[in-house]
Amino acid sequence: MKVCMIGAGYVGLVSGTCFADIGHNVVCVDNDEDKINTLKKGDIPIYEPGLKELVNKNVKAGRLSFTTSIREGVEQSLFLFIAVGTPPKENGEPDLSSIEKVAQEIGAAMNEYKIVVEKSTVPVQTGKWVRTVVERFSRQMKDFDVASNPEFLREGSAIDDFLHPDRVVLGVESKKAEEKLLELYKPIDAPKIVTDIASAELIKHASNSFLSMKISFINAISILCEKSGADVLKVAEGMGTDKRIGRAFLNAGLGFGGFCFPKDLKAFIGIAAKLGYDFGLLKEVERINQEQMLGAVAKIEDTLWNLRDKKIGVLGLAFKPNTDDMRFAPSITIIKELQKHGATIKAYDPVSMTRAKTVMPDIEYCDDAYQVAQGADAVILVTEWEEFQNLDLKRIRDSMRQPVFLDGRNVFEPDKMKELGFIYSGVGR
């Protein structure tokens, strides 16, 4: 089947490549000429394990191509996926102007029946506006359907998430669109949940907000653990074995980041407000997340007494392992707060330092974790990259000015760290 993926960013490139890998003919469209030229050369503008190899495999097989022309993609494809960015405005609402522009161009280029599919994360009722705009800009009122197919890709494991998902959600407005989309996804062995468009749109925001709530909940529990002498890992284990709750997303830490959870949470609060509901529960989730990041700085300050002129090492900058994504990364909030208190920062991340330098040019970037620790008054582990789990901890301790270690992801065992001579603290332990 012929697929046009409009938007070759993270979601569009991964989704388009995976559609090609399961046998469809895919053209990825983007208005960024540099990005398209990069992809045509066989290079990848983002970091995602396995993606470069998969792109090159499907380009070589003739199933995947790239262009800057929406018209070209629309004319040759049945499925028109809209996967452009919906960045937050200053008030937290998603900016849907790119969705509108794409809908206009689709309308102007339609030459026969098409299925226009929302892949971007959008507020409920966006599908109605997509239909309206396509109709207004169509020179001839061609037959088409609008559908919603939200993505649930996790950075660092996006390919596996697409090819082996928990579910595929399809919001449709006609039986014809349902049948075609089910055929498109037939090679994917997963439950297919078919709904109306509004329900599909809500599922994405509701899912991400619920997962954000689980993280903030266990982070709130971690504070109680610290105050009572309990161990948050044991509490999470005891909760997570209950099938009604589940262990996933019950890992206490320094708060969640990335482009999806913070953005979608704020957007969902705004969506609810527009529909006349004050979603106070989610506002509290936001507050807890912000305080968890600032709490890391408070812990370091409590241990060092004063932060002015102290040298603080930071291990990990990306919002999670196996990605170079710095958007809404907890490291940014933590580092900027430390700097406000007069501390100087040394940092290392295996992948994301190039991107980090554009956000935080005024810190010292190191070649490895050991250089971060050299002369540091404290080290904070912010992102749990696998290589940090195999550090020579004695070497880390011996090179520090003061052996203060804040394990923001509970990677290490407290007793072992204290035996090695660290002044150690975790989260909720």
C-alpha cells in the first residue's frame, strides 16, 4: 500500500521507515531541504538505535524515499499521515499551525480518494478542523476520510515499539477508512482498537498524562520514604506486583522530561479547561515533577552547606538513556538552579552533548565520567546510561574533592556506596 508521511521528524521518520519495513511503499515529506538531503545521503538527523540501518535497508529495497514536495507525496499515496510538530505555545497550548498548513496543501493536491491520518499528538476535536480545512482548499470536492492514529513511540526503543506495540489505535469516521487502515496494519501483530476520531485523540493525551501521574505519584512516595526511613524500591515492588497497578513507571527519580510527557500534560490540562473542566489532579502532577528536580539541588546544598564556588559534576544530560533528546530534560532545570546558587558545572553524556551545548553553552563538557568527577565537590547521576552502571567507583571517589554522590536514578546500592567512602544519597532510600 502507498503511504505518504508528512513530517520527517522523530515520529514521522520512525513510522515511515517501519511502514516500509513491513512491506509498504513510503515517501517521507519534509519542508526542511537540509534534512531531506541528509536522509537521501544515507545519514540520520536524529539519534535512535537501529534507525539508520533500517532506513538504508528500505531505501535500498526501493520501498522508502524522501522529498520536499507534499504534492508529489499526496498524488501517489492513499494514506496521508500528518506527523508534523505541535510545539507548545507560551500558555502551554499546542501550536497547530503546521497541521493547518499541511491540511491546506493536502486539499489543494488531492486527485482521488485519500485517507488523511493524524499521527501528530493533537487536542481532541482537531480531526474536525482537519476535515474543514481540506474541504475548503480542495479545488474539486474529492472523496476523502479523516482518521486518527496516535503514536506511542518511546525514544530509545521506537522501532520495537512500532513493530511490536501493545495496541494500535485507529479513530475513523467510515467503514471504508477502517477497512483500509486495518489492511495497512495487518502485518503488525497487536490488538487493533477501532474508535471514533475524538476517542482516539483523547487516548493519546490520557495515556501520557496517566503515566506522568504514576511517575509523580512514586516520586511523592519517595519523599515519604526519606522522611520515614522506608525504601522506595521495596514500596514500588510491593505496589507493582498488584496486577491492577503494575510495576512500570514506578521508578522514583529526579522527575520526567522529554518532549512528550511535559508537553502533553500541560496540553491536556488546557484541553480540559477549554471543555469546562478544571483538571486539578494533573496540575498537582506538574507541581510534584518540578519540585522533584529542585529537590535534587536542595539535597546537594544540605550536604555541602554552601553551593557558591563549588564544582558539581553531572552524569547524563539527555532526558532518558538511548536518546540525544534534550527537550525538557531534568538536567537543564537542575543545572540552571545550581548555577543560580553560584556552583560551576562539569558534565558528560554519551550521546547528547552536541545538543546540550546549544541549550547550556556555559558549562564544562567532559570526555568521560572520570573527568567529570575530577576535583568535583559532588556528582549527580541524572540519566541512567548503561555505561554509568559499570563505572570504577573507587576511581570516581578518589578523584573527587569531596565524595558527595547523589544517585538521581537509584542505580547503585546505598550500602556499597557508603562502604566505598561516598557520602551517598539516592531518591526515597
